[in-house]
Amino acid sequence: GTRITTQYPAAPVAADKVNVNTAAAEELALLPGIGPALAGRIIDYRRDNGAFTGPEDLLAVRGIGQQTLSGLRDYI
């Protein structure tokens, strides 16, 4: 028989990391633990404070804590 596979949008894989300094809100929202509200806050923070210099800088964004950051490390 014919096998049909459906592809669902997934979080980016390690080979295709998201640059939090350049990614659009839609791309950031796909990251584990982020979603639309936090994606917007990341964009606002970036606009107001400039580029993130490392993953730890994301802790300055309201709503992102150590647990969320731990889940993001493989994707950013």
C-alpha cells in the first residue's frame, strides 16, 4: 500500500538553531517553552536593549527562568 506521511511543524533541530537576535516572533514561538507571548517579550527586549550576547541573557526577559533556558539551550 501507499504510505502517507504528514509533516507537522516542529521545533528547530540542533543543526538548524534559531538565532534569538535575528529570529522573527513566529520562529521564536516554536521554541520549547516559549510561545507567542514570550516571543514578543524577547523581541521587545532585543529592541530595547540590543543583541543578546549569550543564552544566559534570556534570563533578563520576564517569564524566562532557568528551567525554560535549560530547555532552549539545544535550539538557540
